[in-house]
Amino acid sequence: MSTISREDLLQQLHWRYATKQFDPTRKISADDWSALEQALLLSASSTGLQPWKFIVVKDPALRLRLQPAARGQTQVVDASHLVVFAAKLDVGEADVDAHLRRTAAVRGMPVEALAAYRGMVVGGIVKGMDTAARNGWSRNQTYIALGNLLTSAALLGIDACPMEGFDHAQFDEILGLKAKGLASTVMATLGYRAATDKYAALPKVRFPLDEVVVNV
């Protein structure tokens, strides 16, 4: 199995930054975008429950409607792609059972064999948390997927910007998320940096490794 080299990995992570200006004339190829969608699909989640939807906003007119709710930030309209991460609200036993049926089908096993696992998930998440805690748990999961998307994009040489600076209620209304039992948590714009983006050449600012990574 081939793997990326350590040097290439770190090079791409140093290369990436939160892109402030995108080149609106450059678009991500269909093949590269398909790979990034698969990367989203393969994101990790607690208990594997995947309590999320990834809303890819393609319609330029819809993106123009969203821009004022995102403090007018130009990335929303200039980037090649816009992904809104939405958390599933009030996860319940039906969601757990849907995941178990999918697991049984993919792995070729009877769903009854997953009874102990079901008990753990239902006990820990559905019954072990109140609604606010469950919704907070779902929101947290979307950030795992966001991190995976940012790294995957960097490895493909695609720029990205994670964005929390938007009116979530307005996004939910414009995208019709509430009726679907979803709530926006964060978004990411992806594409290619503009030559005029002054932030592209700035050195990364990180605390020293020995202050951040604590070995015990």
C-alpha cells in the first residue's frame, strides 16, 4: 500500500492556510471534487453514527443570498465550492437503528448480532444525554469532518477556508435546514487562492511543539 511521505505531508500542511481571497475563475475539477466528497463520507464520527449532512451549495444565486448572512465575506461567492456542515438534531433510537441496518448490510451480518452495540449507543447517547447535550454532541462531530476535509484538500493542493463567522439562524432558514431536523454549525469554502491574497505568504504562527504536545 502506497503512503504519502512524511515530508510531503508536512509540506502540504505548511502550504495550507485559511484562504481569504479565492480566484473566482478557477474551479475544482469534477474528479478532485468527487475525491473530496468521498473524504467527507469517510470522516470519523463517535460510535460511527454520522449525525450530519454536508450541504454543497452550487447555485450562484443561493450563494449570493447567503453572503449577507456571512458578514459579506467574499469567499462565499468567489470560492469554487461551498460546503455547509449541518448537525442532525435530537438523535434518537431510529437513527441508531438506521445505522445498525446499514452496518449489517455492508458487513453481511444479522442486525441482531449488533444488539450489544445498540445498547451501548442508545444508553450512552440517546438516553444518557438530554436534548441539549445530544445536539452539542452532534455539532462536535461535524468539526471532525471539517478537519478531515481541510487536510484532504491540502493534500490535493486545493485551498480552503473554515468559517464560523455567519448567522446560523439565517443560514438554516435560507437552506431549509430546520424542517429537515438539521442545524448549520460551520462551513468551508474551497478552491484556489487569488494571487492578491496577502495572507498566502505569511509564515504560520504556532506555539512551540513542546508547549502544545504534552508527553506524560
